[in-house]
Amino acid sequence: MRLATWKFAALFLALGMMLPTAALGSAPPASYVLPGERVFPEGVAVLSGPGYFYVSSTEDGTIFRGQLDEPQAEVFLPGGQDGRTTAVGLGVDPERNILYVSGGDTGMVWAYDLRTRALLAQGANDYETTFINDVTITPDGSAYFTDSMQPVIYRLSGAETGNGEFEEWLDLEGTAVPFQEGFNVNGIVSTPDGSALIVVHSSTGTLYHIDVEDQTVQQIDLGGATVQAGDGLVLRGDLLHVVQNALGQITTVRLNPNMLSGAVWSVFADPNFRTPTTAAVLGDRLLVVNAQFSARQGTPELPFSVSSIPIWQLNRVGIQ
């Protein structure tokens, strides 16, 4: 029996050595290249089924598409189309195959069919000063957008019908969310059931819980901790990953069941981060956008990239 087992193991090892790498499975790239010398990317969203991810350019509004196993992304939507001269936050509705795009200081938003690349809906505010920043989608197909320069949460609904309605869904003035000079509310994420939204205030480093039904806004109690320079948000179960752009790190908060309180679980930084802004989960990887905003007036490090981090690395308690 021992001899037979040894022979079987030797045969299995020999066969394994003869198989090509693809048959055995290989790790995806550690980063993805975004073509162009002035990309300054910001948003990322994923379509898990086919393994696609989408990245926005703040420089000219280009939307790139990449695949998990391919090292370089390609242009999906050229910049400048439909008034899209810049693009910030991105969100994907996988049920309806729609890509939502935030338009930053243009005050515009767009919804595109991911299969045909056709424009399904768009909207615009009439503020002179605005920065529509991030977006999240709830299960009913509504897309909610933050404005970092105005105390407003917008909603675009019905995009899949071709007759989307863009509205100011919530006025944050008079709520628990402070409004001040500089950047205010930034990242936004929906709970899986769509009953609540979580937003981060970049300047104060505070998190807020918004009840979708009654629009009640409450600060999430982190026991005195803050997530300063909070940008993109990723919610996985009870773990909220907060990308902190100016700090070059990701802080993970473990939320309590009601999501009104929590505690810092871990802090993760990667030497390849270059002003990380937003993130999204694809497979067992966290894709993190390297915006390089600090190099906008200088010479950016080429190529622009999206880092790919094994998600387990963020789940180690207390890492620094």
C-alpha cells in the first residue's frame, strides 16, 4: 500500500509538471495598466460575471475596461462623449447591465448600457459650484450620488427604461452631516438590501448612516476614531473598507449589526499605492485605483495603474 501510494504521488507530480500554467491556474496581475500619459483615474466598478472592471479618467472622461486576467485595460467609452469631459465615481448595476458615471465639476451624471455602450440616461444639476463625486446602486435600480461641494444626495432612477429621472433626493442641511468649505461628503455605499446608505465625510473623517425609507441621518459611532481623507467605500458583510486618499491607506471598520457603530479593524498600506481613491472587489481581489492627483501639476509616474490586492490581506486584525 505504501509503495502504491508513493507511485501514485510521483505520477501525479510528474503530470502536474507537464501541465501548462493556465491549466494549473495562475494568480492575476498585481496591477493593471491604464493607457495614456494624463489619465489621473478615480473611480472603479466591477461586473463580476465576465470578470470585467471599469475605471474612470478625471482628465478627459474616458472610461476604461479591464479583465481580471489581462494586465492592460482598454478604452471602453472615449472621453468627451455626451459632455463627459471628466469622470469620477463609477457604479455598476449587474442586474440591468448599466454603468453609472459621476461627472465631478460638470454637475452631470450618465448611465450607459454595458452591452451596447449606448447612453440610457443622463442628468445635471444647476449649481455653479459642484462636484458630483461617488455613486452606489440599490437593488431596485436606483443610483445615489454624492456632491462634495453641495449638501445634497442625488438619485437617478428608471435609467433602464430610457426615461431616467434625476433629482435632489436628500438635502443634508440641518442633518447630522456638517457642511463646510472644502470637500464634504465623498464615498457612498449601499447595504445589500438597499435599506440604508453609508457615506464618508472626507474633511472630518466621519461616517454616516442614511435610512433610505425615512431619510434619517445618523453618525456612525467609531468610539472616537476617524477615517480622515475617506474616499471610496467597499462594504463586505460587516466589514467596511475605507480608502483614504491623502493617507495612502485603507482602513477597515468592523460594523455592529445595526451599522450605527463599529470599531477600526485594520489599517493596510501598500508601497505601490499612489494616492488611492476608490476600490472594488472582483473575485478574491480588491482593485484599488492609483489616482496620482498630487502629480497633476508635475510629472506623474507612468503607467497609471490599478493595484490588485488579495482581499485576505485587509482582514488581518490590527495590521499597520
